[in-house]
Amino acid sequence: MLDIDPYENKMERLRRAVVWGPGSLAPNIRQEISEGSYSSSPLGAFARKVAEHAFLVNDDDIQDLHRAHYSDDQIFEAAVSAALGAGLYRLKCVLTLLRAK
């Protein structure tokens, strides 16, 4: 059986730091984004795009968020939260498959 406890602990510490650490976006918003719960706001649409199709994010997406009065720090925090959440979800899926073997 694959022993991943040390990695799970590290990933949980990383998640807590991103979601609950100091930032420009409220922690509850970062948490929702990291859990894949996206609002219908421009920031929610951006977070979904980062999580599902990061390679499609472009300057227009950032300009749209600036027009919606989001700061660069808030945009960055949303992107990190979305990427982390998507990455942890994918990791969990892979580890579940590995454990099943």
C-alpha cells in the first residue's frame, strides 16, 4: 500500500496557507474558489477558467477583472486558489486510483 500521509499533511498545510493566510481576497472567497465553487461574478468565471483551462487565460481576462474593480493581488489570489484546488482534486483522484491497486 502506498504511504502518502507525509504528503497529505504538506498539501493540507499549503491549502490552509493559501485559503486562510493573509490576503486581499476574503478567506471565504478563496476557500470557495479552491473547493471548485465558482460564483457567477467575473472573478468566479476567471477562477473556473484557471481551474479547467488555464492555458486559455489571456490579457483580456485580466483587463475584464480590472474593469470589475479587482486588484492585481485579488486576481493573483483567485488564480492561486483555483489552481491549488484543481491540482489537489486531481492529485486526490490519482491517489485514489493508486490505493485501489
